[in-house]
Amino acid sequence: MKIGVDIRVLMDKYYSGVSEYTANLLMAILRQDKLNNYKFFYNSWHDLGGRLDRWQQENSELIGTHVPNKIFYSLQKFLAYPKLDKILGGVDIFWSPHFNFSSFSGSASGLKKIITVCDLSFLRYPEFFSWRKRLWHGGLDIKKLLRESESIVAISEHTKRDIIELIGIDAKKITVIYPGNNISRSQPAAAAKEHFLRQHDLIIDGEQGTAPFVLFVSNIEPRKNIKGLIEAFNILRNKYQSDLKLSKLKLVLAGASGWKNKAIYQAWRQSPYQKDIKFLGYISQAEKEILYDSAAMLAYPSFYEGFGFPPLEAMTFGLPVVCSNVASLPEVVGEAAIMINPFDSEEIAEALASILIDDDLRESLINKGYERAKLFSWDKTAGEYLQLFKSL
């Protein structure tokens, strides 16, 4: 088969979310499949400096256009030109790992289209998005994209239910394929680890080990409920002021600044424990591994997730996890985490405290987390995609 893949999500220098999903999955597919031919479509007005070279392999090739994105999107949206499958010289299947402005040849071409849906948060909670994001999603015409695809991949059962409820797609058209685990446990170099932790004031001089801290990993945006996490941290610190361990607890928020986060930073500035709440900004993979290796636990009280990678990554590193009991997160963590109501800051605070206070609970969560993380692998995900390609 000739399989086209839209890799426009891989244009960014740093990967996260959908781009990280796409990159890890494509690497696993190319490891397994040496029979089919892959044609990767990209568009970039700027010189990518060899960033995409790794996708040029024996049975894959890069084919791109070099048009400013706004012009390319307009051509796709209003003129349905150029046809992406024709740019690639004709393909049997075209897979889109994310929503984007796209036009294709008609049904007479025999082309089969697959689209992956990571989440429909923009339809479920439009208030969490900026007007620019809402305009973008509105312009894409998601309902048309999904209805015109021969097959849809949902990355969780929850996402599948949302597609059925919010778009009205027949369940038979949707296949649930869980993602793999983005991270494998490795021991960070001691010198690099100490330098990074000291740089962010996470080393207690004169005492043994790292300052205990609660870790949050994701973009700083309202959907992630960071304001509620800061409120929970305030409650915890107020309640356990006399506890030697909990009174030194810090909150580390690692992720790029997203949108509509004014209220989040305001909650931070108003916290009596502002100095113990650290915003690190975007972190590299190596820095993320240092944080997972050093934290006391991961807190992930998000209001909505299509899947939610950080809890799985944290479990790989032996971190106890506190996460929301909503959306897809129960599918990810199973019984290996403490699940809380994300709308109840008191409940979040008690869950965080229990992990530090109860050693038996902590050990149980660590052991369950290790086993849970083993259930998700990119090789397994790739195998299921290859079966779907074959079935079409």
C-alpha cells in the first residue's frame, strides 16, 4: 500500500501533545512495517534545517510544499486546492493524526481517509479556549472532516463517546486505539540533576536530598485546573504547618505558557506560599526526566483530557499519582492512582497529603503504577494502526 501521512503537526521545533504522539507513533510504525510505502506531507515556508530528515527512510519519503501557512490554509478552505493526495503522487490511504485544513480527491479516486481524534475539548468546554483558538476550530469544520473520513481513531473510550455524542458519528466507524508511553525510565546524570534542581531552588542546603515537591506537567491553561491545584496547595500548607515534611512542600509547575491563564498567575501571586510555587516554563525531555525522578508525586487535576500522558509517564518513574476522576483519566490510571473530584480543592489537598503521610499507601501506588505503565506501548499502538490500514 501507499500510505500518506499529514505530518504538519511536526513542524514545531519542540514536541508536546499531538506532535509527541505523532512522532512516537510514526517511529514505531516504521520500525514494524517494511512492506508498505509511506509518503509524509508537510508544509513550511521556513527552512526546517534538517529537522525532518529522520522520516526519510527506505520505505518512506518526505514531500512538501513551501507556502506561508495562512495562504495554504486559505487555499484548502476556500478553493479546496491543492489536493493533498495528489501532491503525494497518489496514495491508497491518507492518515491525518490531527485536525487541519485539508482537501482530497473525490470518492472515485478510491482514497481511504483516516483521522485521529485526541480530544474534543474545544466543543465540550469552549470557554477554556481563546477567541483565536475558537476561530481556528470553527474554520476547520470538524464535523465535515469526521463525516467525510472512512475511519476515525479515538485515543480513548471517552473520546469515542464524545465523538458519538457531539458530532453524531456512527460508533461502527470509530476504532479506539490507546497511545503508548512517551517515556522510558532512565537515571539522569547526577551532576546535571543537581544543577537543574539547584537552579530552581529545589535543593535544601544542609539537609539530605531534594526538597519535597508536588509536580504538575503540562501547558499552563485553564483546562488543566492549575488554579484549583494552587488553591489545594494553599489548603494543604495551611493545615499542616506544624508537620516537618509537609511544611517544606513545594509545588512545581512545568510547562509552556498557554492561553487564558491570567487567573492562574493571579492565584499564584495571591498565594501566601508564592515563593514555594515554581513556574518552570517549557522543559526539555531530559529536564522532565529529572523532575519525574525527583518529585514526591504527580498532581494532575485536569477538568478534561482525551488521554493524559503525564500520569502514565510519572508512574514509569515510580511516582504516586493524584488525578481527576473525569473524562479519560480513569482509563489511563486504572486503580493505580488516587482519583479526585477536580472541582473540590479540599479533596485534592487531602489526597496530596495522604501520599506524604501514609507510607503504605505511597508504596502501594508506586507498585501499582509500575504495572499499569507496562500496559501501554507504542509498538502495540503501531500494530493496531497497521491492522486498521490493512482492513481498509
